[in-house]
Amino acid sequence: MKRTSLKDIAQRVGVSTALVSYVLNNKKEGRISKAIAERIRETARAMNYRTNQIAKSLKTNKTMTIGLVLADISNPFSSAIARVIEDAANESKYTVLFGSADENPERFRRLVDIFRDRQVDGLILLPPNGVGEDIRRLYEQRVPFVQLDRYYPASPGNVVALDNFTAGFDGASLLLSTGRSKIGLIAFESQLYHLRQRKLGYQQACLQAGVPPEPSLVAELGVHQLEKTVPAAIDKLLKNGADSLFFLSNTLSAIGLRHLNQLPIRVPDDLAVVSFDENELLDLFYAPLTYLQQPLEQMGRKAIEILLAAMENPQQITRINFPATLVRRRSA
């Protein structure tokens, strides 16, 4: 089927091709008759005209697309932040292309390459372990990008993230303020900076309260087989005397609460619980979970704002850390 061109529309309406281009590119009509402008638009719709994005990008040097590489699309945090980014990008006439790295460095690199081959105007990255040098190379190659939520502090580039140290400190401090002194920590075994900062915040809160964290009360788990490892970790922490649990991810807490539901333990009477991030599944637990809320709306919109600025000046670096909000409910 022959693609409708600007020339086809111009011939149908009886005007010049330049005038059709002027109207359909949303430029100010100026002295053009509103009736003529509307007739051009109606004719374009009737003829199923679609903008030739390849030709347009060659002219403007922009594709009006953004590549978003998520850490794991199955994580509620990833899907929630993706929606915010998509909405914010759409307000600036950008389309977002999605990909999930599934916590795999090679998959992350492949997605970045695919998006660059498609000539996206910029990237928003939630990087997995082991890609710090890749981040550095993107900066050296003057690729506009923003690291969101997760980031490599030693690598240059734009960052929008949570103040994870303070969030970890606040979560542990709340548990300590309720009289708990043996906080069981359940975290991922990871070198990712944001997760290490959460753990450091927890440790500092314990030290400051005069109850140094015990290695026997810390469980760090791999990303695989969590349905088995999380319940086993909880059982071990309880055996070691934990009077509270602090989950450093909502993925861990969602699995953990299902296991707690099967134990002869009442929350918060016997065991206090705090987690990171909001999750609708957590509301189904009989004691709605106390959690540290990340400001997803502000973070996602700020990431788009910084990325648009980076498209104009890729070497400019902006780094912002947002505070978490401690949402206290029945579990602690």
C-alpha cells in the first residue's frame, strides 16, 4: 500500500506541499486561514497520513524517543516508576521504549546497544550489578543518560535516587524506638550502592542506640530462588533471637509476609516488621506494613527533566537524592 505523502494531501486540498508541512508540524498558523488549516488536518486524517519519523529525525536530529532500561519489570517498583516516566515523557512529546535487564549485566548492555542503534535521544537507566564501566563509557561517549534509583557513585553522570542511608537509618531507628533491640535484617547479597547504603544506615542506627548489629541477625540473599531462601532466612533469624525484621526490598517483604502468616507469631505483638516501598500485596497482610516510601512521582519526573537538559549538554552532571517518607502503620 502506497504511503500517503505531504504532496498527496496538498494535491487533494489544492495548496502547496510547504503549506501542508507547515500546518501538520504544529507551527503557528499566523496568517493562514483557520478553515484551510482545519481542512488540511481533516484531509490528512481521512487519507491516514502518518509522519515519516525517519525523515523527520534526519531533519531535526531527534527521534523523540527515550530508552528506559529497568532492573526487573516484574518488581512493582519498576512498573510503577516506568508509568511515571512514560507520563512525564509524553508531556514533552517523547515516546518511551522499555526493556528489562532482569538483573543481568549482559542483557543490560544488549538493551543499551539496541536503544542506541535505534537512535533514542537519551537513556534512563536502573542498572544491575557489574556495569559501572559501561556507565562511565556512556558518559565519555557523550550519551545523554540518567541513572535512576540505582547508581554507581564512582562513575560520572546524572543521578536521581533516594537518600538510602538516611532511609535505612530511619527504618531501624523506628524499630529501636519501640523497644526492639535485635533487628533481623533481610537484604539482597549485592554490591549495588543503594542497597549497601540502606544496610549502612541500619548499622549506624544500631550503633548509635548502643546495640551493635550482630552478624547472626543479618541475612543477605541471592536474587534467585527467593521463595525458598526468604522463609529459611526468617526461620534462622527468629532462631537467633530476632524481635523484629527489617526488609530492604518490597520483593523480599512480600515473600516474607506470606511465610510469617504461616507461623505461630503475631505482628507486631511478637515481631515488629518494617520494609521498603509500597506494594498493594502488603495491604493484604493482617497487620498493614510500616514502610519507607520513595517519592516515585518526583523521582521519575526529575529524571525526565534532567535527561532533557542533558540532551542539550551531555557533559553537565546533576545528582539529586530525595528523602524517603516513613509511613507508619500497624506492623511496627
